[in-house]
Amino acid sequence: MRCLKRVRGGLLTALLVFVSLLTATAAVPEMPRFRVLDATSGLPSNVVRAMLQDAAGYLWLATSDGLARYDGTAFKVWRHDPNDPGSLPGDSVLALYIDVQDRIWVLSENAGLAVLDAQRRRFIQIPVGSVAKTDALHTLTGHGDAIWLSDLHASVIRIDSAGALTRYALADVSPTLKDTPVVALTFDANGRLWVGTPDGLLYFEAGRLHLAPPPLDKASIHSIAAVGSRLWVGSTDGVYLQDAEGRWRVPNWGPMFAFGNLLLSVADAGDGEFWLGSERGLWRTRQERPPVQIPLSDMHHGVSTVSSLWRDTSGGLWVPVYGRGLGYLRQDWKRMAVVRPSDSGESAYCNVAPAAYSGGLWQLNRIGELMHLNTSTGELVHTGWQRHELRGVNITTTLEDSRGRLWLANMQNGLSRLDLKNGQWREWAAHGDDAVPLYGPISWIVEMPDSSLWLEALGVLQQRDLESGHVLNQIVPGSHGVDGSRVEQIGLGPDGRLWLAAGSGVYAWESQRRMFVPIPDLTGTRAYSFVPVGGNEVWVHRLRGLEQWRHSSHGWKRIALVGPQHGLPAMESLGMQHDAQGRIWLSTRRGLWRIDNTDELQVRNFGLRDGLGTQEFAEACLWMAPDGVLVGGTTDGYLMLFDTAMPDPAPFVPQLRMETVSVIRAGRRIDLPVDQPFELLPNDRQLIVGARLLSFGDPLSNRYSYWLKGFDTGWIDQGSSGTREFSSLPPADYTLLIQGTDPMGNLSRIHLVTFRVLPPWWRSAWGMSVLTGSGLLLLWGVAWNYHRRLRRRARLQLEQHQREVAERASLAKTQFLATLGHEVRTPMTGVLGMSELLLETPLDTRQHGYATSIQAAGKHLLRLVNDALDLAKIEAGKLSLERRDFDFHALLEQVVAMIRPMVERKGLRFVYRLDPEVPQYVHGDADRLQQILLNLLINATKFTEHGEVVLQVAPGQEQACLGVRIDVADTGPGLSEEQCQRLFRRFEQVNGASTVARYGGSGLGLAICRELATVMEGEIHVDSELGKGTCFRVLLPLPWVLAVQPEVAVMDMEPSPCSNPLHLLLIEDDPTVAEVIVELLRVRGHRVTHALHGLEALVEVTLTRFDVCLCDLDLPGLDGAGLIVQLRAQGQSFPIVVVTARTDADAQRQAFHVGCDAFLRKPVTGEMLEQVLTQVLSAPRQDADVDTPT
């Protein structure tokens, strides 16, 4: 066994030497990740046949469903319109060419040749019928002022600058070519035209066609591509290559692209290599070595044809994949790779460790086998070490120490150590000697220069001996100088001590005192991560930003702060490293951030558009390898490998182009010229100026700045929006400056837009003259009219004074009547209540007559007070009803007769259903009922565009001969739940101003309907869903009037009295009223506790359990509303009935708002009290209003 271990140790050593040699060859594996544009991005078709860039920098695409232009954010598409002669001739575009005048030439299938002018306004059809058939045109190219075409009938066509057509037949070169179609046309760097056919390669020179030298004269050509000084030819035999001197050769890997994998397109890779598109996908050359195939798994599952390639001016590569869409590869794709290590457990933990002395990364897979990841190639190598104890465990963090041993922290077994030299294995579990913390997974393991090891698990820190693993110190939260906050990071500080970042800042371990001490100036707020730079400098990250600190004899001093004002958001960091160039790297849940403060401050974010699979990084999982490769683990289980030593792409000046200039004029938006000065009229509003930065690397991160001279005080940052809107501008001459910046800090040239805002007519020269003359005439008129105005003013002042006196008198009367009603109702409670109690006692005939007279007189007085209050309500605009018997059927027919024509004029169907059980006559206010019906029906008609409007009437309570139910339904757009809740508010429209603009109305109709229904003791409900229409249900308790008995008494539907005695709490400050209510309740078998004020009531509810509480609103000290709030806040859930003498409507709303269940107005009777008690106990927390009958 010992020999076997020696052999395995030797094999591992040899493996590490081999891996270290491999890692010296490359920084990170070349693993391109494409950003995909498809139909969801606006791409008109997933079949892209050709791509070109115009002088402005726009990318043009020839697709099977139109011509498309891409600006980095959106596509603009040109398609064929049979009614527009200036539209694209055909949607299926075969070929594309941009001439020296920046015009777009397109060749459409079966539709011929057309050119889009430089202003991009209209297409001009180019007739070629005199020399070729339109449906036979196949390829398109050009050089200088000439355009060249080919057809499938063995000819090449030239169109000169004057539009003259010349045809060159292949049969003139060789009779064997008379039926050969031309499949490829390309000009090389020297301006020579090359023609590819299935029967050979030709070139045009000295005014005629020539055959290429053997063997190309007989080769079956399928593609020709000129890239720089090289000419690439794809044939069924493979690839032919012509160099700058005109020498032809066949690369040793040329046959790879023979029949079955034909070369179709070529693009420069920018580093001396080339991209190749073939029938079997995308390839990349490697000098004389065979090209390597590039997987397109981000875009297409399986092998797909790549028929065209385009490298844009910024170095990005565009790759269309047939049937999938368009892929984009950034210029700097080689500096980042995203690899998937072996399955090793939960991705939320950092389960890999840097192989500090052999390069690469260590990882354990699910079967407990130690793997080595080569960061240069992405290859996983089996080391041969495997431990059954680690099968299926979740590794949380790892460390390779300076003695060649791998420390493994996991959630199942605690802490383990593997000696990479001899395979020696040790474990420390959660129990026993030198146990690991029980509190959670180990997040950090740090090796110190004093041969000790520190680890951290949910705030618990352990110091262990590096050799024996013996626990030297264990620190729990709240001890040894550590507060109880979360530990964010532990690591080696610039002074060689262990530093700790936590909720109160940064601390350092003092071994002699055996405690953590705060580092002066670095404490105060939570620190998430830190990284030392040298022996006297450290970077610390907090929510407020990234801080650079430097140490001197005077202590620590902050010398830099990079925060949100510099583009670094306020967020938590999960790891921090610095590279050899002095730049700081932060891993966060919002991607990877690079802060370069070495020369000019630059903050750069790397996310999904840079190749990351997810922007969320795992905690404590960021390292900087010695070769400059930054390694970071993400929460999707992948590893990011970033070559920090690779320089950023070379700076360039991106193109900034104006997209739109428009303004609202005379109620509609009109477009203004984008390439010349313009004028705005005085009434023009909402000027919109839109620009696009044509930098495709990360278009959503492009930023724009605007400066309107004479209006802004400086540059205005518009963020990622290239559009700025000016609501209105004062008359003046303006110059608008626009500049764009890409994520790498490349600035575009400043674009100038000059325009003028014209003044209104009255500020012009002739307008001022007119106004001056008018002013003189006005002064004469004022002098002439002055005396008459004085008399009129005196008369108006007298009328105003009389009106104010009348209004004050009316207001005083209203206030007096309201006060009178309140003050009378309280003593009337005593009068009516005591008389009711007296009538329930044994009395002789004379005494009973006296008591009855007292009660009758009290009720009469109450009616007089109510009549006075009704008059006050009428003067105040309150609603009143005129109840009478009326023909309900006739009213419905009248409403239908008025509504049906309106509905049918809109093309809708009107449905009227009347239940036969609905009575002919009912008792109520016919005018108010008709108003409700008309409001609902007109509203339904207004908001319904298709379908029907339904009026359905049914009886309410047939057995009681009471009430009607009216349903008004429509098939309109419907309402959401939130809209239904605010539908009946006054001045409320469903969608606010947009509804008013489209349908009109004040928003009062439904509110009036509800108020009328409420006055009639009815209610309105709405039932609606978005897209399914709306139904309003009106329930009105109108008594039925039988034909044989006009006067019909309404059946008593009151609930039966309480069968069980209750324990009640009465809160009333008036002793007489309290005595009356108490006695009225006691004679009905209830037990009542009386409290004079709110504080006494609060004491009673803490001592006794009550079934119901009766409370006045006007109490001394704490009023009734405040008392109800306190009771509900204390958790008292018993029903609360408000008993008050106040008659204003606000009192009732206030009571229900604070949590009461029923509302009674004084005076009250025993029957009313019994009714409300039964009601609140049978329906908990249901609003009830029982008023004194008039």
C-alpha cells in the first residue's frame, strides 16, 4: 500500500509538472460566446444572406423577409409595398452592395435590382431586361462607380455611372461555359474582378474575361472572398489561396473544406488569423495548423451553415446562423472564458481552489475524486486521488497551503486535508478533538506567515496550527473584540496580520493580546471586502464606494474614493482582487467591476454582454492567478477566467448619428430634417431629438450627453437613452451639442444641431407696431369709459355685499339647524327612552295615557327637528327622494326606447330581458331610478366597441314582495381589480387623462349612481375582468304595489332578537342618556357596564370580556373615534356600535373608518338597540347604519 501511495504521489507530481508546462502556453482558453439577435430583437428573418456597413456605421442585412438596418439597439426594416412604387421591389433579398456614394444596392429574388438613395427615403428600380432576365440575377458587387451583376445564364453584366448596361458572356471565353451559371463575383485588393462558376474560375481584365490558371480553370467554384491582400476561393476540391504577389497555393488543410464542407465565407480575425464559414459551421484558422471548429451552441444546437461573415469597424464579428438568427462576437472575446467544471455540489459555494504552486485549479467531483482544471485550455484532468469520505459532499471552500497540502471544507464532514505529495489524509469533524465550528459552513480559509491557519464559519473564527491542525484559538461572536455582526472577509493584511472585515469596519488580530482590535480610521461602517497592495496600502469596499488607504507615520489616510458619482453603484461586494496593472476587481451580484485609478479614473462593468452566463458571483470566490488570470465562480456553477494582462481593445472614435428630430405641431407629431438647420413655430411643443452611437460591443451601456447652448448650464447626462425631449423653448437661436460614449470610454465626435425658435406674432416687429397702436386706442377707451365703470363698480359692490350677507345668513342658519339637531337628539333620547321604559311598567289607564302622550309629543318634536334638518340639507345640495307608486314596466320601456337607437348606431346589439315575475308597479322615486339606468346604459355603450349591451331586470325578494335587481352588462374592455376599487370615486376615470381624451365625461356618473342607490337604501356592485367586459348589478329594495291592493305593507324582514343575554359595555358621558340605554338593554335581559369616558372604558376592557361595545363619538378627553382606534390597536375584536347625536354624514364615515361595526343616531329605542345587536352579532364586522325614523 505504501508503495502504491508513492507511485500515485509520483504520478501526481509528474502531472503537475506537465500541467505547469501547459499553462505557460496560453492565458485562458479560447471559448467565444456569441450574443444572439433573433425575432425577439426585431430581426425580420433568421435567414441572413449578406451583411455590410455603410459610411455612417450602420449594419445592413439582406434577409429573406426584407432589408434591415441595425443601429445597436433596434432594427429598421424595408419591405415591399404593392401600393408604393418607392418601396423594396421584393422581400427576399439575395445580395447587397454599398457604393462609393453610400447608396444601398439590393438584388431581390424574382424582383430584380434596385438602389436606395443616400437619404434612405425610396428605392429606384434599375431595369436590366435588355441584357438579362430579372428572375435569373444571382450575385451583386461593385468597384468605383460601376455595378456588376451575374445571372444564371452564363453572363456578367456591368452598369456604369451613366446607367449604361454591358453584358459579357462566358461563352466568349470558352464554348464549354455557354450554359454555366455564375455563382460568385468579387473584386480583389487590386481592383480585379473574379468570377466563380461550377466549371472554373475567371477574371476580368482589359475589357474582357479570362480563364484563371490551372487547376482553377476547371475547378468547381462556390465562393470567392477578398480579405485584405488575400483572395480566398472555395471549391468542391477544397480551398485555394492567392497571396499579395498573385501566387496561388492550396493550404495543407485545404481539403477539409471540399465537397460536404464547402467554404462559403471568410472574415479577418484581426490577429493574423481568419474566420471561415462553411456548410458545417464556423471555423478559425491557426496558421498552417488545421482550423479549429467554433461551437455555436449559444446560437444553434448541432451543425449549421454559415453562408456569410462580417467584421465591423470596431473589430466585432457578425455570424448569421441559418434558421436561428444573427450572432455577435466582441473584439475582446479572447480575454474571457466561461468554463463548466465537473459537478461538485451546490453552485452557491466556492468549491474550487487555485493550485498555487502548480497553476490551474483544484476541484473535487461528486464521487470524491480530485480534479485539476487547466485554466489555459479549460481541460479537466483526473489526478488519480479519490476519497470515499468525500462522495456526494458539498465543498464550501478550499485552500492549497505552502506545503503542498489541500484543505477542504465541506458541509458534511467538516474540515479535511489531502497531502498532494504522498496522499496523506486527515479529517476534523464537528465533534471530538479540535472540532470545527458547528454553526454553519466554513466560508474562508487563510494561511498566515506564522504557520497558522484561520478559518471562519458564520462569524466563528478558528486559528489552527498549519502542521498538526490543532486549534490554537476559537473566537465566537461578541468575544475577543469581535462584535456580533456578519464577518464579510478574513485575509492577510498589508502589515502581515490577519485582517477581518465586518459590520463595524476592519479589524486586525493581535496575537499577544489574543483579540481583534479596530484599525484606526478604517472602522465605522460595514466593510465588505479588502485587498492589500504592498505593505502600506489597502483598498476597502463599502456601500458608499471603494476606498484607497495609505499608511504613514501619521496613521491611515484615505487618498481616493470611487462611488456612485463615478459610476460604481452602491452594492455589496463578494470578492476583491488587484492585478499587476494596479487595477481593482470586484465581484458582485451585478457582475464584475474593474476600477482603474492609475491614470484617469475609469469604472468598467463586465456582465452578460461580455460573455458571462450570469452576472451573479458566488461569495468568497475570486482569485488572481500569478499569470494575471482572474478566476471567479458564479452562482450557475460556472467559472469565469479573465486574462487581466490582455490589453483593452485599441481606442477608436465611434460614429454618432442622428436618428430622429420631431415636434408636435397643430396637434400631430411631424418629422424635421436631421441633417440641416430647422425652425420651430411659436406653438410647437415637445421637441424630441434622438441619436444613436454605432458601437455594437455593448449597445445598452452606451451613454449620451446633451448640451443645449443658451438653455443648459453644461453637459446633461442622458444615461443610456439617446433621446432628449424639450417641452417648450423660448424664442432664440440654439445650438445643441450631442456626444456619445461607449462602455470602454471611447468618445464620439461632438455632433451639432442648430435650430431657431420663432417668436409669437406679438413679439415680432409688425406685431409690436400693432400692439402700440392698439394700446393708444385702449387708453382713449379707458378714459371715455372710466366714469361709467365707476358707477357699475359701485352697483356691483352693493350686489356683492348683499349676496355675502345672504350667504352668511344661510350658512349661519345651516350651522344653527345642525347644532340644534345635535343638541335636541341627546335629551330626546331621555324623553323617548324613559317614556318607552315607563310604558313597559304596570300603569293604570290614566298613567298609561300620560306616558303615551309624552312619547307621542317627543316623536312629534323629533319629526319637526328632522324636517328642519331636511331643509338645511336641501339648501346645502343634499339629495332627497319623492317616493310614490309608479309603473315600473313603463319606465323600463321608456329607458329602452331612448337607449336602443344609441346602441345600434355604434353597431352593437342591445338585449333587453324582463323577468315575468317583476311587478308592474313599485313604490319609490321614479326619476332617480331612471337616472341610474340611463347613466349605466350610456356608460356601457360608450366603452363598448364590439359585441352587445344587455339590460336584465329580475325581482329582488319575491317572497317578501320587495325589491328589484337590475343588471347592466357589456362586452367592453373590462376592468382590473384596482380599477374596480376606485371606479365609484368622484371625478375618477379608469385610465385618467387618456380615457377623458378618448371618451370624454367628468367621472361623476357612476358616483352619482351609487349615491342615489344609497339614498334608496340599495347598492351597486361591479363584476369585471380585463378583456371580458363589465357587469353592474343594482339592488334596490323598492316595495311592490299589487294591482288589487295599491297600498301594500312591506313585510318585516328584521332579524329575530337575540336569544342569549349579552354582556355589554356602554361608553356615554350624559347620565340621562346612559341611564335610558342601560335600562332599555337590561329589561331585555342584557348585562350592561357603563363608562363615563374613554380612559375608564380602556380599564374596563382589560378587566372584563364584553360581547358588544356601544360608544358615543363626543366624549370628554379621548373622543369616541380615538377610543375605537385604541381598542382595535389593543386587539379587541368585539363589535362596536356608535351611538351619537351628530347628524352630519362625516360622522358616520369617520366611525366606520376607525373600525366600528354599526352606527345609531340618537334618540334610540329598545327595538333599535335589539336590532343592531342582532345584526352585528349575526354578521361580524359588517357595516350597519340604523337611524332614528322620522
